[in-house]
Amino acid sequence: MGDPLAVFFFAVIDPIGTGPVFVAGTRRHSEQEKRKIALRATVVAGGILLFFVVAGEPILRAMNTPLEAFEIAGGIVLFLFAISMIFEESKPEEEVKLVRATSETATFPLAVPSIAGPGAMLGAVLLTENQRVGLFEQVRTTLVMFAVLGITWLLMLASSRVRRVIGDSGASIVSRVMGMILAAAAVTSVLTGIRGYFGI
């Protein structure tokens, strides 16, 4: 996965970190129900992210919010999100608690915020900016995003076996490594926004 786009979406969507959330939320379901939950969660998350790809920028422009300002703000939010992944409870630990509080595991917290979290939503907008990115690149970005969602779906289906291999501690370590990658991407977003806003 040498493509920077793939690495970015892998970090913000965190397919491996979603596995323990899925396992905890579906432990009392049959295999057939688990497959339905995994598919529904992936489809809902994909729909949400596609909405941000298509409508995120027009909504910002209707609010007279410069893309550069959103890019800086998004970078700051992404950085805080990454810091929470690194230093606080890891994604699996935090979201497993949410699973225990709801029966709608496919929608919450699996689709949101486990798969289509704030980082993924912001990334969907920033990486498809009309003035900076052509239609071909926008389509390519969307396809890469859906490819990572596909990986997430496959890992949810195989989550029980993956969990036996890496364990909860392994998922926690991966989540923190993804946090470091995301922090670097967030800083890049802030610097790009500053350069664009001031015309540097």
C-alpha cells in the first residue's frame, strides 16, 4: 500500500481498529447476521463519506468558508484526533464501550464513528477540492476510499481470526501507529492551508 492516498485513508478509517469493535458488537449474533451487519456498516459509512465528497465543498462555499480555512481547521481536528489515538484510549478500547450501550451496532458505532469518523469525513472533503484537484483525481480518490472501505468490510468478516492472531494489544498498537501517520498528514494539511490562504 505505497499510494499516499491509500495510506491516508487506511489511517483515518483504521480497518484493523474496527475489527475489535465489530467482534464486541456481534459476539451474540449468528454468522449470517454478522455478515449482514458488516455489509450494512460498510454501505452506511460509504454513503456518508460519498456525501462529503460530493456536497462537502459546496456547503462550505454556501457558508462563505474558504477551503483553506477548512483545511487548516480540518488539519487541527485531525491532529487532535491523531493525538487521542496515540496517547489516550485506543480506538478499539474506546468504541467497544459504545457498542455495549447500543443495539444498532451496524450504524453506531460501527459505521459512525468507527469507520466514517471525523478524520475520514474531513479527508473526503479536503482531498477532492474542486479548484485544486481535477475530476480524474477526485474519482481516483473516491475509488481509493471505497477500496479501503472494502478492506474494512473484509477484515470485519475475518475479524475473529484476525483478533486471535494480533489480539487486543496488537490492534491497540496498530491504532497508535496509524495515529502517528495521521498526525503527520494533519500537519501537512495545516501547512498547505496556510500557504494557500496567504499565497505563499
